[in-house]
Amino acid sequence: MSAPARAIAVRDAYAYCQRLTKREARNFYFAFLTLPARKRRAIYAAYSFCRQADDIADGEGEASAKRRELAALRDRLHEALDGKPDGPVLTALADATKAFGVPARLYDDVIDGVEMDIEPRRYETFADLRVYCYRVASAVGLMSAEIFGYTDRRALQAAEDLGLAMQITNILRDLREDAERGRVYLPLEDLRRFGYAEDDLRRGVMNDAFRALMQFEALRARDYFSAGAGLLPMVSYRARSCPAALHGLYSRLLDRIEQRDYDVFSERVRLSTAEKLGIMAKAWLRSMIP
């Protein structure tokens, strides 16, 4: 019988999550730096768990094997939350969950969401797509709200809305890459409404129908950004700069998509490092005003 694995010190587990976040999510990492240390460590743990789940769904291998891996991750998650963590990510996550009272169902929602990506699927309506967006983005926003701390429970709806805005922006930016992988996230009812075919999307056709479709989706994202901005004054003063930076980064990314006349096919839409730093500095300075 093999010896039990050596327990990982919580401090070392958080350090691992910080390194992973810095390596894999530069935009998020710099926004997270504006948080107080205790909240920052908890956000690293939450991001690392979500990344771990997403990597399983997007990795190589058969769909059935990925589903088994996600089921195993779910089991390990619940064992960790019951006081028996395994590995640095779940060790840090269990500690952060206990410290900030993050509802365990949100982690299950993320696993459910990434599992939807294992096999290409289509979303007939926005209501259908919204379920996916809630699981992979809004659930993360709700985790974050618990870690930030808030003064009004309406902050939870605003966090959900900000997650939706960010995910819709991701979908618009990544149309080309997703189509190459057989994934179409734009609601099929919207494609029909504007007379733009799924085959056009795969071929990267830029025409008036595409621009009208993209404008419609961008305005939907804008509505959610507007609702999500309500989160900022309800978040703990010392944590406010982080959601402000994320709101600024993603709304600026949407600006850039619009400025390019919705051309997301010729090259990936990005923000420069200088733009990112400017947005985050502005968010931090504004957060200093009570």
C-alpha cells in the first residue's frame, strides 16, 4: 500500500495559483493585483480552478474521457470542500471558500459550463446561450463578488450581468477561432434574422448582413456592461478597482471591435500593453475616491 500524498501547505498552494494565473491570464492577473492580499490570493485560487476545468474540456482526447476527467474533478472538489483537498489548486480553493463563504454550487456551475464545450453545439436562442454564459462567466463573477465583499445583495445581479457582458465580448472577438473548431455561439435565431449563414461564418464572410448582426450583438453586450457597472459602488471600497479594471478592459475591447467595423476575421482583436496598463491605472485611481 502506497504512502499517502504529503499535504500541501496552504501558503504554497496559493503561491502555485498565483504563478498559474500570471502565466495563463495576464489581463486578469494585472487587474487582480489591485486587490488586498487576502482577497487577491482567493481570486487566484478561484481562477486556477476554473482554468483547470476549462483545460480539461479544451484539451486533446475523446469526449468520453474528458467527461470522466470532469466528473473526477467534481468529486475531488467536493472532497476538498469537505476538508480533504488534493493538490495545490483545490487546497487553496478550499481555504478561500471557507474564508469568504463562496457557495459551492458556483464551482459546479463552472464544471457544467465547460462540459458544454466538449462537443460542438448550437444555441437556438439567446436564452439558450445565456445558460452557457451564466455557467462559464457569470458564476465566476458571483464567486468574485463574494471575495470582493459587497454592501447590497443587488451586487449579485450586477456581477452576473458583468459576467454576461464579458462573455458576449469574448464570443464576438473569438468568432473565427471558434468557427474553426466547429463552435458557433451566436444564437441561430439571430443569424436567420440578419440573413447570415453559418457557412458564411466559417468562411469569414464580411458583408452588410454580418455587420448588422455584430452591431446587434454588441449592443446587447453594451446593455449588460451598463447593468454590470452597477456593481462597482456596491463592492467593498478596497476591492472596487478590480471589477472596475475588468469592466474597463472588456468594454474597451468591444470598442475596438466596433472601431474595426466588426472585422474579427483578419486578425485577433487585442489591446496593447500600454492600453491595458492605462485602463487599470485609471480604475485604481478612481477607486481611491470613496
